[in-house]
Amino acid sequence: MGIESINEKNLLRTIFLRQIKIDNLIEIRGFSMEPTYYAGDKVKVETAPCYKVGDVVIAIDDPCRLLIHRVVEVIHGAGDEGIVYKIKGDNAEACEMIPAKYCLAKVTEDKQNLKSERRK
């Protein structure tokens, strides 16, 4: 990973964290969390000092995309990274390994209250 990717990830992280202080409602895009969440669903998120298995988190992966996935494993003492979260979409086969620094927030609001208009 080059310096450009690191800078882009840090910039995206800063923008996202500032934005959720103003509005902590995130709209789901894509299908990787179906059937838990569908495109257009809105979820409330908030930052947390750490995450546990089962939490649904917003994270930044390579190549600098925001993901909403479920924590499936917490790996402590992962080299220079410290804690690394193994995350996976409920409708996905692959997992991503995300350093704690790039796990930004977790879903806090029950989706039943915030379904997309299309699904009501």
C-alpha cells in the first residue's frame, strides 16, 4: 500500500467521523448485508472504543471504501496494527481484515425503525 492510499484512508476517516457528529444516520448501499439490511435502509451509528463479535461496523478497507459489515473475529496483538477486526457482510463470502483505526463506528439503532420506504 502506497502513501497515497494511507492519506486517502485517513482523509476519509476524518470526514466520516466529523460527519457522524452532525448526522449519525447512514444509508445502506449495496447488498452485502442482506437480509439484515437492504439498499436504502438507514441505520444510526456511533463511535465506540472497541467492537465485539456480532457488532455491525462501518469500516474503511483497501482500496479506500466505506463498508458496513459484521465483526466475526477480534484479533489481539496483530503485529504493528494492535487489534484487527475480521469483518464480513452477511451476504458475502469473503472477509476483510481491518485495523482498529479503520473501524469507525457501529450500528446502534434497530433497523425495524428505519426501513427504506421501498420495503415498508
